[in-house]
Amino acid sequence: MIRNVLIIILLFSIFILDTPVYSYDSSMQDIKNYTLKISKKFSNTYCNTKQFGISKDGALRFAIGETNKEFSKNKLNKYIDYELLKKNIILSLGKNCKTYDLTQDQLKNIAFD
């Protein structure tokens, strides 16, 4: 008898009193912040590398490689708008280190798969 009561209480607590678990939903603000973080990292790396006296092409390759390495395993990568990312990088380069010589075509190797 006691065993049956305990089973009923246990089943009641499992099925009636449980709370649902919701998966993490990536909002547009999270994606926008992530895109800005990538562009800031890229521009800082590019500016620092160029200040060391490395050529424009070398600094570009290094910044792309470092940025790809750092952000390649993030779950938000599948939501990135690469055209917007490239525009943000160019704007960030102009704001941070006054470099206006890069185009979006030169940033074609940025991809986080």
C-alpha cells in the first residue's frame, strides 16, 4: 500500500510538476553584437600588423587567418551576413586606424564554416 502511494506521488511529481526547458534562441541583437565583435577583432589585428611594418597583403592574410582561427567554432557563424560583416570591417578599419584602402573583394576569404 505504501509502495503504491509513493509511486503515485513520484509519478505525479514527474509528470505534473516538471518545468519545460527551452533551447537558447539566438536573437538578432546577439548576431549583430557578434558581427561587430568579429569586425573589431579583425580591424585591431590588421592595424597592429600593419604598424609593425608588414605589407598590406601580408597584414590582410594574417588578420583573416587570426580572425578565422578565433571565431571558427562559434554556433552563431551560420547566421552571419557576410556582406554586412565586410561593411562593418571596412567601417571599423576607417574608424580605428584610418585605413581606407581595403575593398569588400579583398575580404572574400573571411568565412567561418
